[in-house]
Amino acid sequence: MTTTEPQAQAMMHPEPQKEHRWLHKLLGEWTCEIETVMDPGAPAVKSSATDSVRSLGGLWVLAESQCEMPGCGPATCLMTLGYDPQKQRFVGTFVASIMTHLWIYHDGALNAAETVLTLEAEGPSMAGDGSMAKYRDVIEFKGDDHRIMTSHVLGDDGNWTQFMTATYRRK
């Protein structure tokens, strides 16, 4: 099977779709207050961050954060988010200067009201035993200048446990 020039051009220069435009709500400069609970029943550890989000060709958003990671010190984090029209799912990545794992958001979807984006990934278990676990990040817009991201891990009992809440406000 060969690809014709018009097919190749459509794949190389696709038009942004409504899902790509939805991601543009993230664009801009943000401040962030973070609460993390690493152990059930432990008090939340508070930290802050700044987040700078820009577009890459109208198809991707790139978020660079400067933060203080509880127990780890200063960190730079990079998140990419986009939409794959063939899969009809949101996709992306996350890396941080304090870890070696490349997090891949392999499955993401908007809720019906288009206010909540749920992203699924797999990464190292918090148990520190070398096993992998399923994670879920949820980005919820409370308004144009206010969003909340929560992070969850799937436990052995089949229940999702929230361990982080990040509250973003546009500068």
C-alpha cells in the first residue's frame, strides 16, 4: 500500500480539531498550589509551582512547570498533551527532572460537559518494589482562569486513591 501525496500531506499538516482547540484553554501563565498525600492518613504536604503553557503548531500544548517536589527539592516538569484523531483519544507525556520514568498518557477523554479531561498512564508503583501501577490524572476547569488537576493511583483492591491536588490560577 502506498500513500498518495494528498494523504501524506493530510497526515503531516492536519487541521486542528475541536479537541485540539479545547487544549488551548490551558495556554498561558499559571500559579499553582499543590497538596500531596503520599501515605494514607498522613497530613498533606503543601508546595507551590508556576506553569507556562504554549501551543506547538495548534496540535499540541507544552506545559513547563517549576516546582518544589515534596521530599525531592526543586524540579522542572514537562507535559505534552494532544489529540489523536485516529484513536479519538487524548494522548501525551510527562517527564520531570527528578525522575527517570517517561510517563505516557495513552488514553484520555473529555466528559460530556467538556470541563474534565481524564488521562490514563502507567508508571512505577509507589510501593518502591519495582512493580508498575496504573495512574489517572484528571484536569478539571472550574472557569477560564481556574483549573484543578488531581492524580490518582489504582490500588490492589481495585479502588482509585487520590494522592495529589494541584489548584491552578491564571496569572
